Amino acid sequence: MEDLVVENLFSGDREVQIQAATELSKLSSKQRHRMAERGIISPLVSMLQSQDYEAIEASLLALLGLAFGSERNKIRIVKAGVIPVLLDLLQCQSEELIELTIAAMLILSSCTANKLAIASSGAIQLLVEILNLNLVNADANDISSFSMQASIDAIATLQNLSTCHQIIPSIASSGVIYSLLQLIHRSEKSSELTEKAMALLENIVSSSENSIQETAGTGGAIRIIVEAVEEGSPQCKEHAVGILLHMCQSCRDKYRGLILREGVMPGLLQLSVDGTWRAKSMARELLLLLRDCSNYGSTSKSKHGLMEQIMQAIDADGEKVTGMTLRLVEEMITKLST
């Protein structure tokens, strides 16, 4: 079977190649990886340039199968020249092919060796344009005309690329910050889309002062992030409080009042009790930063003692902060700020 599939992929006959690519997708992972050693990636990439929908779909599915679980194959596929071809497909008129293409970009971008090649190809801007298209469709009440999964995978691809520090400036300058904030604002705060968007935004914000300023300077941004602290999934809340913490650490004088003004305290206090381990730690650090800026870092025993009371009040309430405890803690915070 393997010999026949390899032979048919190199045959040059359209129908035979499509059948071979389809058969390849059905083979075991071990068989697929063994066949990659025989040079089948090259004809599959050539099929992507055929202008034939069926051939392109079969080839994309076969390449996805080869890439899945194999860093070596991911590198081979990129070295075979697939990225420019995928970028062309991202601009085609078929939603199904766009979805498959983004899925391929997502898998290939998970390989460290591929990140710079993908980022330097112009892929970042195209992925941001896809996110913006989703926003336009949402404005037109026609979000179903473009797959939500495509947006999720586009954000996840950018997130993969953002783990390489050399690439983050290119992502930050692509206009994606505004797109992410709008998607977060318009989506369910507990959704997968919001969670991934918030994770990418935290990566960007943590990279530079300019990214913090651009995020905070976008209309309604802090309010959107505070809403995520209150309503998001556990991971979304973690990323949201991380963003607020980066802002406050960057310039307490500038951002402390803006954050408090959006009513962050209830969500932040609750998060310090029942958030993820990282979220609890960041929420408590942010609570400290939200006190009087002029006294931050002070060794004043009275200030330190009052903050200890706050933490004890939070801990004493167990898994749920009651309304009375919340009011008492907010009063303590107010005292710290005077």
C-alpha cells in the first residue's frame, strides 16, 4: 500500500494523486512518517498550486496528517516551500480551504524552527486581516459567514509565533491589539475565542512599554479587561489580571486610578480566593499596587499590617468572598489609599 501511494503521488495524474493523498490521510501515523522519508511532501505541495479545489483539499489534509506529531515533518514541509503557497490560499474565496490553511499554519507554527520563516513571510498581517474580517461580519450580523474556528486558529497561530521574542514587535505593530480587544468585547467572556485572545494580548503587553500604552490607550480597553476578570474562564481571568498587573507595574501613577475607576475590586478580590495558582498570586500583587502609590514598597508597619488584614479577611472566607467581607476589604483598601 505504501509503495502504491508514493508512486501515485509522483504520477502527475490529477485523479490518481487525489486518491493517493486521500489514502495517505487514512494511514497510521507511523506509516505516514515513514513515507515522508521517501519525498512525498514535494508532490503534495505542488498539488496545492493546482487551482483545483479537490486536489488542494486532499493535499492539505495529507500535509496536516504528516505534520501532526512530527517536528521533523513540520520542518520538511516548510523547507519544501509551502508557506508562500499557504499565504495565497488564505486569500482564496473558499471558507473551507481558508479554515484548512489556517489549521496548517497553526500546526507548522508550533515548531520553533519554523517561527521566523512564517513571521517573515507576511503571514502575521494576513492572519490579522482574517480577524478583522470576522469583526466586519459581526458588525453585519453575519458572523456565520466566516468560521469562528478560523479566528480561534488564527489567534492560536499568532500566539505560537509570539513565544519567539524576536517576532513580538511585528505582531504588536500589526494592528492586532485593537482587533483582539474588539473580539474580546463582542464575545462571550468564557469562550475559547476570548481565552486565546486574552492569552495573546498578555504576551504582547508583557513585551514592551509601547504595547502597554497602545492597549491602555484603546477606548474602553481597561473596562473590557476588567469584565474579563469578572466573567471569563479561569484561564481568561488569569491572563486578564496579568495584563492589568503589567500596566500597574509599568506606571502605577498613570494606571492605578484608571483601573480602580472601572470597578475592578470585586472581581479582583474574588480572583485572589478562587483563581488559578498564578491568578491568585497576581491578583494579590495587584491589590498591593492599587494602594497609595506614594507608599508602595514602604516598610511602614501600619500599612503592612493593614494589608495583612486584607489577606486574612480574604482567606477567612474560604472559597467565596461574601458581600460583607467584600465591603470590609474594600474599606481597608480605601484606608490604604488615604
